[in-house]
Amino acid sequence: MKITLAQAMGTCFGVQDAIDMALDPAFKDRLTIVGQLVHNPQTTERLKANGVRIVERDQIDNITTEAVMITAHGASDATKEMLRQKGFTVFDATCPLVIRLHKLARFLEREGYFPVVIGEASHVEVRGVVGNLRAAAVVHDEEDIKQLQGHARIGIVSQTTNRPEMVSRLVTAIRAQPWVEDVRFCDTICQPVKERQQAIGMLLSEDIDLGIVIGGMNSANTRKLQELISDRGIEAHHIEGPDNLDATWFAGKHHVGITAGTSTPQDVIEAVHAKVRQLVGQV
């Protein structure tokens, strides 16, 4: 069996910067992160092993450390200020490309556009962006466009992990609405996400018949990598690590492609690659 690794995969600079910040020895045993720093279980366990505490937003009252950190996915200014008002020293690990998304959404609002975020309303990144706006709508599919009625000038940004073709389709659909007079779209899909999605296209061009996609189950960008493969009618499995691999997946297959989301550490990718080689008898 042939095994091909995607040319672009794994941890991006924004994720790595956030991890390096949280693992600074100066923070050991004195840092609490509000939410998952990045959506990867191995990274979460590594942080905990280094004395970092992790709580969800509804557990803020249980924080016992002076220092708290905002995750790579960002948060609203109101959330940061609330933490400061409670007496915490706030460190911000928001990815620079997510910060850019926040800035562009607020810019569109200042310019008189009704802000629309294309993405998942429940995602922490989207909640943070919307939380910084006076009013906004989140659009995930064509059905959601109905809520934009009454807004003639619409400014659109995207969750950083979206598929470009999905965003393009929704922007076109919004422009076509009879009540819409002016649409301004700012492309805020991050470049590392685009590169990993483009690398899927290269895997598909090599006629893989099985895809292995590595990343946290709650990682939006990893799920979309699996979708890109599955949409071509090719079997694809989203796993978090080598222990999730199933030998039966490889029966009758000839070419497996391996990729990973932007929060997946290199050592996890290497462990999965080694296990795949073992399962197909290439050790």
C-alpha cells in the first residue's frame, strides 16, 4: 500500500505561539486558561501536566490563580474586561489572524454595514467576534440568510476555518437577495487553513482511496479536511491519535493519504504515520 503525507498539515503558527506562551516556565502552577487553548486533546493534557489549569467560561468563579489566559480562538472585549474586573491578570493568546477577523468585523460595522459572520454560531471564535458587535447575524447555510431581511448594506466576514467554496456560495446567495443593495466581503479565512485544504486537493489528485485526518474531534478545521475528502466519495476517518486507527479500514485499499488540522502536534502526526505503516506491513 502506498502512503502519502499531505504537503501542508499540522500545527500553524498561531496555535504554536499560544502553546509556547502557555508553557512558559514562569506560568507553571499559576495559570488558568478559560476554555481549551487549542482544540487538541494531546495539547490539553500536556498543558495540564505542566501545571496549567483549564476551566470553561461558566467556571470562572472557581479560578484560584492570579493569571488567566484567553485561548487562541479569542474572546470578546467584554469577556476580557470582566476577567480584569474580577482581579485577574489577563494574558491574550488569540491568534493574530483571529484578531484580524475581529478588527475587520468592527470596521465593517463602523462603516455602516450590518455585520454578518459566516460560520458556526456555537463556535468559540464566532461567539467572540459577535460579542464585540452591537448587532450581528451568523450565517451557516442558505436558510440562515432569511434573518438578514431589512438590512440593505451588509458586511461579511468568515470564521477563519471555513471552506472557501462554502463561503463564496453564501456570499453570492446574500448578494442575490432582493432587499440587498450593497455587500462588502472581507476574506478572513486564515492562510494556514487554506494551505491545508489545498494540500487535500493534491492528495486527491494522486488517487488516494482512503483518507486519515488527524485532529481533535471538536476541531472545526480538521472536520472540514475530512469533509473535503468525503465529498469526493472517498472513505475518510477523523481520528485524534494512533489508538483510534482500525486495521479493517485498510483492507482492499491501495493508497492512503494522511493529513492533520492546524492544532495537531507533529509528534501525534508521526505516531499515526508509524502506526499506519505497521498496520499495512511497511515496518
